[in-house]
Amino acid sequence: MIIVAADSPASASSSPWHFFGYFMDHRSEDLGWLWTHAWLSVVPVMVGLLIALPLGWLSRRYGWLYPPMMSITGLLYTIPSIALFVLVPPLLGLSSLDPLQVPIALTVYSVALLVRVVADGLASVPDDVNQAATAIGYTRARRLFKVELPVAVPVIAAGLRVATVSNVSMVAIAGTIGMSNLGQLFQIGKDLSTPTAYYPPIVLGIVLCVLLALVLDSIILILTRLATPWRRAVPAR
Amino acid sequence: MIRFEAASKTYPDGTAAVDALDLVAPSGQITVLVGPSGCGKTTSLRMINRMIDATSGRILLDDQDVAKVEPAELRRGIGYVIQHAGLFPHRTIVDNIASVPVMLGRKKKQARADAMELLERVGLDHKFAHRYPAQLSGGQQQRVGVARAVAADPPVMLMDEPFSAVDPVVREQLQEEFLRLQGELGKTIVFVTHDIDEAIKLGDQVAVLRVGGRLAQMASPAELLSNPVDDFVANFVGRDRGYRALGFEAVGTLPLESEPTVSLASSFDEAAQAAQDGWILVLDEARQPQGWLAVADGPASGSDSINPVNLRRGGTVAAVDGTYRAVLDAALSSPTGRGVVVGRDGTFAGTINATQVVELIESRGVAS
């Protein structure tokens, strides 16, 4: 039935199931948004991780830093995303709808989430392992990069998955304030819903966001598995 | 050689973990630090490689004050084994062993080849080389821990309760192999344990520490057992120390008695005729003792042969060049009171009873 609807030229159908037809009719625009959406979801997480690594390491290294660091990052995460999007330009002196506005706000969220993840990941390294590394002559830096971070990969990767997937949904919110990404589909759906409800773009937005989240999540999962063959080693006895 | 000169570790709250310790760990020997928990033995060990810095006094490693060496640099020249091995979970066994050589700049390929050789030396099959630590048992992991510590061939090794977390049977194997390996390598070893039996078994010399980090006595195991310096050491060393001390002295010539024996293939009648006091010692084809047979138990049902099920196999067997302890134990554990003694090749040599062994021990005391 969906396929019939898609093939039919009567693309004005307002059935929610008509989203595929809607997609075919606006293919290049939708794919462009999907592409930007993907970049906006991934890059802030990467930048966020780079910033969170030293912050997480510091709050692990200096125990007194951990509680305030967790409070501050926790508070950052409670700021509603739409408010943060609107606040970024005046705070940083950018023009409204500057292309950096959304990535900066999303990076803030990623950092907020990942500082705890990095600190807890480093804490997941067994004490014996750290002591052995120190005792056989690893310097602090070498130990961090050759032992602690590799062993913390499973915990950090789990955090990256959460951050990336939640970014996909927050990018969509940025679409509703005018940034060009899949969020636009929701705005279009809303605009076209007067006087009667018109669902296809809204459903298409949801479907593409979910698919994007699934694909990005799988990519991180696969990369993590490749990076941690030791996790799949079957324990003795 | 490692020398502690009035080395102390005092924490900011004033408690002393180690209090003015003077101690020498000679080159090529195993020095064991033993004592109850809180005696500062692990702290003392860690002061050597500066995982803990002494608050006063000095520690010299081959006449070099360790406080003047950069810690990471210092540690690369000192092997270290800890209780749970602390293997790197993300590296294969062979890469775990190669860690220090690779860090010191050796070619990875060469380091791995050396690691394979070491794997064999610590008694592990090559098939373990490409597994991860989680796939090995505790005892196997500990062997890898020892291999990793000796991989760069450091002259000094520090061992912190390395065999405490494995079961008693595996522990004994690891101890035997550790002594064999040390026989080949001749490292300067400082070994920490809370187990006095382990200390006595492994140590060339044993330092007993008391709570508060003070040295109570430093002596050879035999000296410690025969001549504890005070009540603390005496209690710590244990009640049966007189008996255990006999484990350090080899017997001289044993006045062995001849004993009639039969082979497993003999008929029951032959065995019964040869028996002495109703008991006959049964040997196998290679003339190695199998057990005592009581004539009263009778032949195997429905035949006239010896019933192997009836053999009493509980007695220990001592070697002609064994220790007083081994020979006395053979006599005490034998159902006939006659302890079985074998030659170096394991063949039956003769018997000796407890009274004779005790006489030997006493006459030794008079002679010395």
C-alpha cells in the first residue's frame, strides 16, 4: 500500500504513510538536510571528546575536582537545548543563525556528558593494572595513552553512543529555529498543517532521524568492537 | 645489593609505616620480608623503586641512592611482580611480556621472539601467547607476571605477595618453579609475604618485621627457626619450629635396615612367607616402593595373587640424601613404623625407624 502511494502522482495525500512519496518528491533537499544533520551530530561529539579528555583526566587525577566538575557539567546538561541555541550568539558575539551557533551549543552538551564518562572510564581501569604499569617504569603520560585510555575504551565508547544519539535529536530542534537540517521537516509539517493536518514531512523527519541515529550508533559499536578484541576473549573456566 | 640505611616512612598524621629500617639484601639472593599486616613490609618494598618515597634515611641500590634517580628510569631496571599479576587486559600474553623491552626501545619483533622463549621458561605453552589475560587462570596469569618482570633482564626483582592469591596446590608449584628459575637467573630479589612458611621455603634470608615497621630479626631460615630472638619472632615463626628446622639439614649416612620385599607380580603365599611382623613391602618392576601389604588382609578374591587394592600407600618416602625432617616423616607415616628410604634413582634402599632417626638427630646435636 505504501509503494502504491509512493508511485502515485497524487502526492498531496496527507496520510502519515505517504512520507516516502514526500521524500521522493523532495529528494535532493531532504538528502542535503540529512547530510548536514549527520555532520552536526558527529562533529560536536568529536570536539566534545577532545575537550572532555583532559577535563575527565583532571577530575580523576585530583579527587577534589570530581564533585564540582560533575555538578557543573550536570547543570550544563539541564539547560534546555533551544535556550542554549538562542543564548550562544549573544554570549559569543556571533550573529544569529551563524553556522557555528549550533555546533558550539552541541559541543557544550557533549562535553557535559563526556567529562563524567571519561572520568568513570579511567576509574574503571583496575588498580592492579595501574600499579603494575607504574612499577615497571611507565611514565604518567605513557601510562595514560598506552594503558588507561585503551582499557577505558568500552566505557568511553558507551558514552559516545549516548552523546551521538542524543545529538541527533537536538540537531533537529535547531532545525525548528531555522537551521537547515532534518528539523526543517518538522517546521514544514507544522506550516503545511493549516488548516488541516499534513503529516508526511513530520513522519519523514522522524524516520530519517531514527535511521541516522541507528546508523551512527552501529558505526561506533563496530569501531569499538574492532578496537577492543580483548573484550570478546572468553574467560578461563 | 640493596641497602636500607635508617629508612623511614612517616605519614603526615604522624604514624610510622616503616621506622628506621637497616637492612641489606645481598646480590643474587632472595631476601624475604615477612610480618603481620601493618608491619610495613609492602611499604618497605615500594620504597626501593620509589612508588613510595622514604621520609628520612636512604636506600641504596648498588651504592646509588634511589632518591637521586628519576623514578620511571629507576623502575625500568627493576622487575616487579604484584599479587594479582596486574597484567594489561588489552594486550595479548606475548605483548604483556614484551612491555618493558619495547618501552626500552627494542624492536617489537625481537621483543616478541624473546617473550615466546620466556613463556616456555615460566612453564607456559606457546598456545597461550596470543590469548588475552582474561583467558588464563590465576596461576597462569601469575607466571606471565613473572615473565613480564624478568623480560628486560633486570638485575633486581621486587615481589609483593606474588603467590598469595592462588590455591595452595598451584602456590606450591609456582614456588618450586620460582626457585628453579632463580637458580638459573640469580637475581637480587626482595620478596614480601605474610606467610612464614613461604618465607622459610623461599628465603636465603628472612627479615621479620613487627607492627610499626621495625625490624625484629634478620637471619637465615634455619637460624630463625632454631634461634628466634624474642617472643614475637618465636610466636610468629610458629609452634612446630623445632620440627620444621629439621627440614634444613641433610642427613649424613643412614643406618638402613634391610627389609624383605616382593614384587607386585608375586603370589600371595610368597608374600606371606617373606613377611616380617605380618607386613611385607611391595615394589614395582623398577624396584620402586608401591606400599605395604598386611598379611592379615588375605589374597585377592578368587586367586592367589596380591590384591593391589589392599596396599597401604599412605606412608611418605624419603631419599637417602634427604633432610632429617623427610626421613623422620617417612618413619612416622609408615603403618609398620619402618620408614621407607629410596636411592636417588627412586629404587628401594632400606628402612629406618623413628627411634633411630631421633638418635641420629640427638647425636648430631652432641657432635656440633
